Amino acid sequence: MEHIAIIGSGFCGTVLAIQLLRNANGPLRLSLINRSGRLARGLAYGTHSASHILNVPAERMSLFPDRPSDFLEFARQQMPDARPGDFLPRRFYGDYLQDRLGRAIAEAAPGVRFSSLCQQVVELTDQGDHLRLMLDDGQTLDSYKVVIATGNFAPATPGPLTPLEQDPRYLRDPWTAGALEAIPTDASVLLLGTGLTMYDMALALQDQGHRGALLALSRRALLPQAHRDNAHHPVLPKLPEDFLHDMRLTQRLSSLRALIHQAAQDGHDWRDVIAALRPVTPQLWQGLDEVDRGRFLRHLQPYWDVHRHRAAPPVAQRINKLCATGQLRVQAGRVLAARSSQGGIELDVRRRGASETVVERFDFLINCTGPSTNLRTVDEPLLRGLLEQGVIRQDKQGLGLDTDAGFHLLDAQGAVNPHLYLLSPMLRASHWEATAVPELRVHAARLAELLLA
Ligand SMILES: Cc1cc2nc3c(=O)[nH]c(=O)nc-3n(C[C@H](O)[C@H](O)[C@H](O)COP(=O)(O)OP(=O)(O)OC[C@H]3O[C@@H](n4cnc5c(N)ncnc54)[C@H](O)[C@@H]3O)c2cc1C
């Protein structure tokens, strides 16, 4: 019997499992393996905080590309007034994932055998016509097709913070359960990074009654833009044909500015232009050579991120209020060195545009720099092992892993591994847009089709 094993049951692994269960009509054995024990949650939807809100409106959060209102229908069973443009809690989205997985298991065709395992996969070996998975309790599992859906890596410690690694006042991974509980309400806290992770942490601190000063620091101090209140459905502008042709990066940037300018004259918002780019972003990314990709990542990515990955309006409003009261300050600058001292964490900071360095002290430091993409430095035995053995390879820009168009992972020589697939934000290496639900659900549906073909 065909056996497919999915490693990881966050968003990607769960949605793939649902698609396989719904669409398999012959004999199939499906194993879903997750180390955390909580299926269908993952990092994003495993949060317990009601302040952690989806940053995509409900109407675009269905698991199924061909049934766009599925999430909204689920939401309306509990919140009859839920509107398409509402930004709902992320933990509620986890309930939705769990519900749809349960339903798919119950409704699977006869002959489809599903099992879930609460184990970490620590090693994967090639057995010729199949792969063997080694689990952390020493058991093995053989499978013809294995999908790596292990998600984002934990944030890495930025170089200058290395001396703080053993200091309990430095929170390297703010997503560790209960990480913020150790912070007293009057502590001064540095939030390193000014993106959506910083927003999540500032709000979680506020929820636990924090009164101490918060400083958010990043090189440019760019804050994520806010979504509009999506009560009105925008009509997306049509992109001109020549915009989709191959262009150098600088041409594309000026062309995008012209489009936004034109859209504003036609009564659109800049957000509509960014939304119109979304379906063609992989095509635009694939049209860039490595030099332009590198230039984009060095110079433009911070601007892209804050315009593309926006905050839900209620989140942005709370952050604005925190800034207005002076509790949260946002500054542009760089940490050059860090030390642990009795009185707190001491940092040498160079403000943007300044030539001298100032010493600042904080009671706690939260690393809000976002997931690491550097496989060589992460503490993940499975992927590190595969990389060291040359079974998989990182892309040239260090964004993720190289795959072919059928989601097969490529080995160190660029050869396709016929048994090993990838479904994760690490697909950004070839698609750039592989971060959020609207893209990942399409990849999941396509991969399920290929696996069952
Ligand atoms: C904080 C946050 C908020 C987000 N908010 C939104 C949003 O509002 N809207 C949106 O569209 N997108 C959002 N995203 C983006 C997107 O939805 C996620 O990145 C997506 O959930 C990725 O899913 P994943 O399955 O790849 O990873 P994850 O959901 O993290 O799941 C990976 C799973 O694999 C398991 N695992 C890892 N290694 C192993 C191993 N060796 N063996 C067994 N199991 C393993 C982990 O325990 C985990 O459960 C958000 C992302 C984050 C991080």
C-alpha cells in the first residue's frame, strides 16, 4: 500500500493531510508526525493570546483555494456576525484547522488509513526505493514519499548578542511557551526588531499588565503598515502586460511606483496594487537573476515586508496608542555589542545617522528579529543532517531550500530526490511568496494532486 509520511503538522502539514484525505480514493496509508503533540496549530496558530490576531481578513483564510468562504462559514457558526473583512484571532484559526482535519479523517474513503504520531523525526535515510524515518524514541518508519513540513526555524541570535546567550534576561526565541512570564511588569525591555513579531510581543506584554518602558529598535525603524478596514472590498487594478515582462530590478521599482501613482489617480489605494502583485510575485521573482535577487534582499526587502505583511487594524491601533502614551518608543539604530551586568543587559548602540556609540541598559531583551533561514546554524538535527549529507541544499540567497516545480527537494548536485518533497515557507527560495495562508494553501492543494497522481 502506498505510504506517505508528512513531517510536521502545523499549517502546511495539516492542510496537505486534509487534501490527501479528501481526494484519495484508493488504498493509502498516511502518517502525520508532529513533535509538539498539538496537531493543526504550529507556531502561528498555537498561540493562546486573544491579542494575536490574523493579519489576513477572514475571506482570504480558507484552507481550500476552490472554496474561498470555508473559514468564514466556520467562523459564523460561532460568531454569526463575522464579516468577510474581519481579522479574527489566530487561536480560533487553529480551531478551524483542527476541525477540518477531524472532519477529513472521519470522511476519508474506505481504504485510506490515517495515523498521527507525537514524535520528532531526527534522521532520514535513503533505502533505495523508499526512505526510512528515525524517530526520537528510536522507532523507524518506512515510507515511499516523505514531505518535509517542519515550518520556520526559531530566531537566531544576532552576532553582537552572542555574549548574552546564557543570560536568562535575554529571550532568544520569544515563541517559547511562557517566555514572557518571567518579565516583571515594571521592567525596561528592549524589543530588537520592529516587525510583526515586535507587535505581538508588545501586545502580549501589555496583556500581562506591563507598565515598564519598551524600546523597539531596528536599523531603519520601519513599522508594518496597517491594513485598511476591509469593510469595502477593493477592486484590484489590472497590471499592464509589460509589467510582467522580464525587467531589471531598478526598472521594476520605477514601474511599480508609476503603477501606484496611476492607481491613486484612479481612486485605488497603494494596498490594492500590492494585492494585485500577489498572484504574479513568484513569476516576478523567478524573472530576477541572482544579482538582482541579492540587491532586492539587501536594499528593498525591509520596505517590501512592511508594505506586504501588514498588521490588522485593531493591532495597529493598539501599537499607535502604546507609542502615543510614550510607553513604547521606536528607534533606528544598531546594537554593536552586548554584555550581561548585575544591573541588567548593557548594549552599545549606534543610532542611525550618528557617529558615536551610546551605552544603554535594559532589564530584559526580546529577540524580535523573526525566523532564521540559515540552516547551517539552526538546532534542527533532521535538516542539518540532510544538509551535511548533501541530500538537500540551500538556495544561493539562503532563503530556504532548492526544489523543482513538483516540490521535490534537490540534492547538493541539483538532482531531484524522487521520494522527498518540501511544503513550507522554505519554498520562498523558488517562489518568494510562500509565507502566508493564501499562497501555502495553493501549494498544498497542488502537492496533494501530484502525490496522488
Ligand atoms: C507568528 C506568526 C503569525 C502568522 N500570522 C499569519 C496570518 O495571520 N495569516 C497568514 O496568512 N499567515 C500567517 N503566518 C504565516 C503562516 O501561516 C505560517 O508561517 C504557516 O503557519 C507555516 O506553516 P508550517 O506548517 O510551515 O509551519 P508551522 O506551522 O510552524 O508547523 C511546523 C510543525 O512542524 C513540527 N516539526 C518541526 N520539526 C519537526 C520534526 N523534525 N519532527 C516532527 N515535527 C516537527 C513543529 O513542531 C510544528 O508543529 C504567520 C506566521 C507566524 C510565524
